[in-house]
Amino acid sequence: MKKNRTKLLFLALALSVGNVLNANNQDVSNEVKQPPIEIRIEKGRGEIIERPVNNNRNNSVSGRGGTQTIRSSAGSITVDSSYSSKGQNYRQRFIILHYTAMDRDGSLRALTNNEVSSHYLISNQENDPVFYLVDENKRAWHAGASEWKTSKNLNDSSIGIEIVNDGDSRGYFEPFKDFQIKDVAVLVRYLADKYEIPATNILGHSDIAPQRKPDPGPLFPWEELYRKYNIGMWYDNARKSEFENEYSSSWASLPAATVQAELNKFGYTISTTGRWDEQTKNVIKAFQYHFRPSKYDGKLDLETYAILKALNEKYNK
Ligand SMILES: [Zn+2]
């Protein structure tokens, strides 16, 4: 009887240890609710007030210097990281903004259960944290076939941020909420500083896939982000006006090839066909979504061209 009781006790103990282990294992599937690294954004102030790092794998920079032993199934070696190569940069070279065109729960489900993914998801519910779904050091699958200047397949080199927003699924674009834009500002500023990402590499999905994608759309406030937080690119109004004067009588007769070359210089992928074709209309529309959102019909006009010239002068001399 006593023996049996001991046995039972042992079994109970083993079971409870098992439960603890199980509970820990299950935490992995709960990452959406409890991200391992949580960026808490204090509403109204927009600062990162807490960033607990409880996973050393994310800390690739720390731990350099000195020697360590690496073991694998093939044996062991000693590695010394006292020396550093001069030629190196971060693999995270772009930040790409999206809207999900789905509600909050649908977005979370799609980004955690399907193949499409993003590093961060900004909810449309103010009490939610910003969801951190894919480690910044890993690729997320948010960009698809994409190009900007000489870079292709931007999943390899970018951090993707999805924002819960219905897009134009109801026939008109849905405005973003103020707190979402604040969240975007904090997150993008943080990532751009951390990985030394230049303003010219902070883009929308529509910029890198103008034939396929409209997001984050014409209601995404690029100008506000630039003026308030120095995020991304924007033109100088004075230069825009000067270009408007310069091209006031000639813009309507500009050859398609000239405009295509100017869009291509800015970064868009466009074939120089010399025709006002569908692909050119799509690129002009993507440009208008980003830089002239008051009218985005995909047709060239004086203001659109003046803004394009002012931006190229500022960022692509
Ligand atoms: Zn997108």
C-alpha cells in the first residue's frame, strides 16, 4: 500500500512536470498573443517603453569578441570573433508598408495560418499590442514578385509591416486610424534607425509591385510621416512650383519615353515602350497614391510630373 502510494505520488509528480513542459511548449503556438519580443507603444507619446529581450538568438550583434566552440554532428571547431570584416551591412535594407484588406481577426488568421506573412501587424484595435509575427532576421513572405531600382524579390531584403485596414474592398479606400499611424511611425523610425535604412528604401507595396498592388493606398499619410517623423521621402514645395512653371506649356506633349525614363530613374520598374500603355498608367497611379494622393487616375498631369522631377532632383541626382 505504501509502495503504491509512493508510486502514485511519483506518477502525479511526473504528470505535473509533463504538464509544465507541455505548457511551455504550447507557448510557441501562443506567440501571436504573447510575442517573444514585445514592443509596447505608449499611446499618445509614441515611445518604446519596454523591449524585453528573452531570446538570445535575436541578439546577433551581441556576443561577438573572443572565442567559442561550435559543435555539430560532424565534430567541433573553435571560432574567434575578435576580428570583424569591414565590408558588411544589414540584410534588412527596405521597409515595406501594406494594408491587409481584411478585418483584425481575418488578418491575424491569414498571417499566421497561410503562407503569406509579415514581420509586424498593426491592429485596428487600440488595446492590441503591435503583433511581431516573423523574426526580423528571417524572411517574411509579404512582397511577392517585386522590384525597386536594381533590387528584386524584396522579401529577401525587407521588413514587412501590415496594417489592418479594409483597403478599397468596399469600393472606396478606408482611412487609417490616428493611433495606427502613430504605431507605424514608432515602428518604422525604430527599424530605420536600427538597420540604417535610408528614406529612399521606405516604400509601399504599390511602389515595388505597381502592376499588381494598390496598398497601402492613397489614404496612407506619407506626407505626415515625413513632416512629423522624418520618415520616407517627400518633395520640397518650392522646387515643385518651379518645375510646374518650367513645364507649364510643354508637359502635355512630353514623350511617353521621357516620362517612363523619369519614373524608372526614381525607382519604379517600367518598360520604355514609348507608348502611354497600361503598365505606364499603373506606375503613374502608384506614384500618385504615394506622392499626389488628391488625384490618382494614372494619367500624367503637370503637378504629377513636377513632383516627380522635384523628387528625382532631391533623391536621385
Ligand atoms: Zn501588400
